[in-house]
Amino acid sequence: MRAVAERALRTQRDGNDVVMIVSAMAGETNRLLALAHEISATPDARELDALVSTGEQVSAALMAMTIQALGGQAQSLLGHQVKVQTDGAFTKARIRTIDDARLQRTVKDGSIAVVAGFQGVDAEGNITTLGRGGSDTTAVAIAAAIKADVCEIYTDVEGVYTTDPNVCPAARKIERISYEEMLELASLGAKVLQIRSVELAMKYGVPVHVRSSFSERTGTLVVGEEGLETEVVTGIAYDKGEAKVQLAGVADKPGVVAKIFGLLAERNVCVDMIIQSPSRAGDARTDVTFTVSKTDLPRIKDVIEQAASEVGATVEYDPDIVKVSIVGLGMRSHAGVAAKMFGLLAAEGINIQAISTSEIKISCIIAARYTELAGRTLHEGFGLDRTGGG
């Protein structure tokens, strides 16, 4: 905290107005969640938000005290004091508006505003939280609201890498990456930035600088694609947090699939990959496969099984999967990228269970045991090693 406070004060002395957004201390959110689950296996979402938001409150107050102890001026502000207005979706709230008047007054008075991230308040005055990684979202949203020159995100790595260095030691830091590529990487499992923070940065054109908390070195700048070199593949992501659900024998007629996913939407469940097999001639039934978060699966099994029963289908679950993806703006103008990816995986004996694509990404579901092998193979195969090109 002292090191962070000193950095903030140096930035202010260089002539900048500084607004800091802080997260909870390491392990604190997990500790609070564990307390809640000692009381109940399914704690009330409103009370859960009231509990876990205190981690950021502690950080904000301690950071303001630290800055003051070092001779600076600072004021801590909570979500309802800023005010970060959200919808009422507890544990997964979305920001609607931010009133920047108090922030502007605070920095105009020469103080550093220290804002508790991850939290807001709904129309009824209830404390809400923005989901894991929500402090990133708070930071970018506030940067947009106050029209900041840059939003610096300090983390435990020196920037955005071509893939997870823990999986592939040859991974290298990316100097500049487009919002669109970063959005895909974040949505596909890269943990450096939370996906909604990237969405907001892209929407409002906020330059985001991902930097290390432990060094002064330049990190990765996330910006618009103008002027960027369009690499065929910029990065590789993987996500172990999904489970596969397969509904077999679904009636192949209008409205059936809509009914299944309508029931999931009512539970605020985000469905990722969806694959529907074509029905065979003379057979009016098909298979529908989709992926959901592993953390969501236990609470929605009853809905899935209800939907399957209503459409006459059987259900199978597979939590031992991983989604491996390649991302790059250059895919728009280069043929054969998919064929190369599939060939690289096939050469290692890795079977592909499902495929999803967009203009700038290709994702494959494979067995979880092949995660590291697939990551290293694709990283080397597409020339992303430190000694390779892009």
C-alpha cells in the first residue's frame, strides 16, 4: 500500500489529477465468501453483496490513510458516495450512470480521490457488486465519466501476454493491442482484464495501460486499431471455467430451442458456445450442445433438466473441458487460419469437440487434460514465441 501511495503521489506531483480505484486485499473476498457459505450453501444475493463489498471499503480507507501519512491529501469514497448507479442484479450488477461531481471537487481541492471499486448502488439504495474483476470495470467507467487522459490498470503482471506464461514460458508481452482483440481475449479466458472493462473502454475510447504494480516499466496499451499492425494471430487464450451440456433428442421444430434458452435467461445465466446438430432425414430430433460457467452449473441443473423433460430430451454434463482460442485482427484477411489450427491440434492427437468462430477468433472445446499441450503447440505453430514473429 505504501508503494502504491508513493506512486500516486509522484503522479500527482508531475501535474496530474489522480483518481485511484482500489480492490480488496488479496484473499479478502474469498474469505468473506467463505464466511457466507458457512452460514448458508446459497446465501441471499443482496446480503452477499453487502458483505463482500466491505473488502474494497477497507482498502479505500487504508489507502487514503497511507497517502495522508506520506504527506499527501486523500479522501476515500464508496460506490454510493461517488455515485456509481447500477441495475439491481446483485453479484453481477451493471453500471448505468456515474455522477462525477464529487470526484471533480475532490481533485480540484488537491486531494487524491480513492474510490472503492467493484461496488455501486441500485435505484433502491441497495449495495450492489459488479462481479469478479469488477474493480477494472469501475476504473474504466470512472475514467470515461471524468474524461481521463488514460486509465492505468496495475496488476501482478507487466502487461498482456501472447498467452499465459505459466502454460507457455515462451510467451511474450504485447506492446499494443486493439480493444477488439483484448475483448476477445478477455471473453475467452485471459484474466488480465475483466471483459466489461474492455467493453466500456472500447465504447468510450478510453486508452487503457495495463502495468505491473512492482515495476515502472511500460506495460501494454489497449487502444483503437488505427495504426496497429494487424497480426494474423495476436494471442492465445484458454478457459477452464466452462462445462459442456448436451441435450440429445431435442424436437427439431420452431420455438423449442428458444424455450430452453429462455429458461436459462430467466436465471441470468450466460451461455457461451451453442452448437445444434442438423436433424437427419426422416428424424425430427436433433442434439443441442452448449457451454456455461462451471460455477453456474450446480444452480441451473434443475432448469436444464426441466427444459430437457419438456422437450423430450436427455441430458449429459461434462465439466472436464477447456476452451482454447486464437485471436487476431489479421484473420479477417488471411485464409487457412482455421485449417492450420485444426491441423496443429490433430498432429498432437487432440480431438476437437466443438468449434466457434468470429471474424477475429477461433475457439475449440477440447478435453481439459490437453490444456498445456494445446497452448504450447498453437503458440509455437503460429510463431508467437519470443524468438518468432506474430
